[in-house]
Amino acid sequence: MDVIDLRSDTVSHPTPKMREAMANAVVGDDVYGDDPTVNQLEADAAEMLGMEAAMFVTSGTQGNLCALLAHCQRGEEIIIGDKSHIFRYEQGGMAQLGGIIPHTVPVQADGTLRLEDIGDAIRTENEHYPITRLVALENTHNMAGGVPISVDYINSVAELVHAYDLILHIDGARIFNASTAYSIDIADMLQNVDSVTFCLSKGLCAPAGSILAGSADFIRRARRARKALGGSMRQAGILAAAGLVALHDMSKRLNEDHENAQLLAEGLSEIPDIMVKSQHTNFVFLTIKETAKVSPDELIQRLRDEHNILMSGYQSKNNHVRLVTHYWINREAVEKVISAINTVLS
Ligand SMILES: *Cc1c(COP(=O)(O)O)cnc(C)c1O
């Protein structure tokens, strides 16, 4: 029996079209700039995002770190959400390797940072202070439950940030989920943004790789950072070939994942012992009520052992259970999951 894996969209694997493209990819040594498939991916991504240039990196973490190393000097500060992936889950790479200081402000329930908090965090000229260089947003916001942030909000932050001559970076690991949720062209969403990273893996199904995009001068500096981080690859066209399918095909079908997440939330909300805490884009968060005859841990274990269904538990956060939809979760799988959870809980 096939496993239905809803732990994350990171578990998605390459589509048949990707595997075929990978097998047939024309490659060269990308460190010489000779890999035509990598070059095409970078050119296509830049064009699609409305940026001057783009660079293929090994992961989202590497893309964000290259961006911060290229934008900031040692002793400079960035303003960033306290629940952001860059601050929480990237090991403080900016500080370890770049001497860059994270100045956190609270992430609101809708994934945004209050303009007032950003304004208060911007340093004035004073020799006691580090120099503020950059503001980073996250879209969709992972810890806020996959919530997409709007172009109007992004533009209002950009206006503030640019009024102080600062840089606006977006960690857009799932930015195509955001542009899909708002039915907006990705380049329009990023019109006033200086740099962005997004993952070709996750919902876009590539086996590895992310894109960092921005001005040509910025990408030149980011390439130096990537080299120092050990991220220059040789015949990376094998991976970029899957990335091209991710960029051109998979970015256009994410509404299916969002619809499936919505169906999942609707179906599960009818089960008495479940409270659907939130559903945004492809993320569904549940709380299992105290009255349920199994604990969240038991529910997760029994779904795994008896139904081949995998989900993530977050006991520290009021017994939350997380389900994430992706290309390999179709409507039939959604129905199986609802009925299996019903069986275990009734
Ligand atoms: C996944 C993710 C990243 C990058 O993670 P990698 O595992 O390094 O690719 C960055 N930001 C957010 C919000 C993410 O969800």
C-alpha cells in the first residue's frame, strides 16, 4: 500500500517529466559558467521574477545566507521576524559566518511584521549602535501556518525600508504558493523587493535546489558567497533540468494543493474531536480535543501503523497536528485521510 505522506511538502519527489528532463539534460561545468541548463534556469527564473539576475543554489538556507552575506558587512544588523525560518531554523548562519546581527520583531498571526515595529527597530546614526542594513520578510510564512502575505503589505514595507535606504529581502521558500493564493503574477508581487529566494523543491517537486534573485551586481557578490560556502557545483544541469520543470510547470498547479488542503480542512472539521486551527495555502493545522479517546501522538502513530498515513505532531504547541498537501497528494488520498482519522477517533 502506498504511503500518504503529509508531514511536509519537502517529501515530494521528482515527477516523471522531471526525471526524463534530468536524464536528457545537456550539461557543462557550471563553475566555468558552461552549463547551458543551469544558465537557462537562472535566466528564466530572473525573467519570471522580474529581477535582473538569478543564481541556482543548493538549498533555501544557502540562498538566504548568500543573500545576507552579499548585502551586509560584519557588524551590520538585519530586522527580521522572531518566528522566521531565517532566524529560527538556519542555525544563525548569518552570525556564525557573516558577523551579521539579527534584530527580531514579533511576527503577527497573519505572518506580517508591524510597520511600527520595523520603524522602531531601524537604528539611528550613533556609534553605540550596529548599522541597520536590511529587512527580511517571509512569504508564505511557515510558522504562521503557511499564510500568504499580500503585495499591498509587501509594498508598504518596501516603501518604509527604501525611505531609510535599506534593503528588502524576502525568504520566499514558498512564494509561488503566495502568488497562487492571491492570483497575482510573481513579478508584480516582487516589484519593489530587492532580493528573493525560493525553493524549487517543496511544492515545486524538484529533488534539490533553490533560486536567489536580485540585481546583477548583487548576484555577482552572492556568487562569491556561494563559492565560499562550498555551493558551486559542476554539472549541476542535471538538477537544473528538474528545476526548469518546477519553474515552468509546477509553479502553475499549486491551486490544486490549496484546494486539497481546503477539502482536508473541511472534511476534518466535521469530526467532533478535531478542531481545525488553520488552513492557509497547502498547510492544515489541527488540534485534537482533550475529549478525544486518543492523544495526538497516538493518533499519529496509529495512522502510520494502521493506515500508512504520515503527519507531523507539535506537542509543544497545544497538541497541534500538521498536514501539508503537495503534488503527490491527490483528492482520493485526501478522502482516505479523512476517513482514516475518523476511524481512529471514533
Ligand atoms: C524550507 C524553508 C527554507 C529553506 O530551507 P532548505 O531546507 O534549506 O531548503 C527557508 N525558509 C522557509 C520559510 C522554509 O520553509
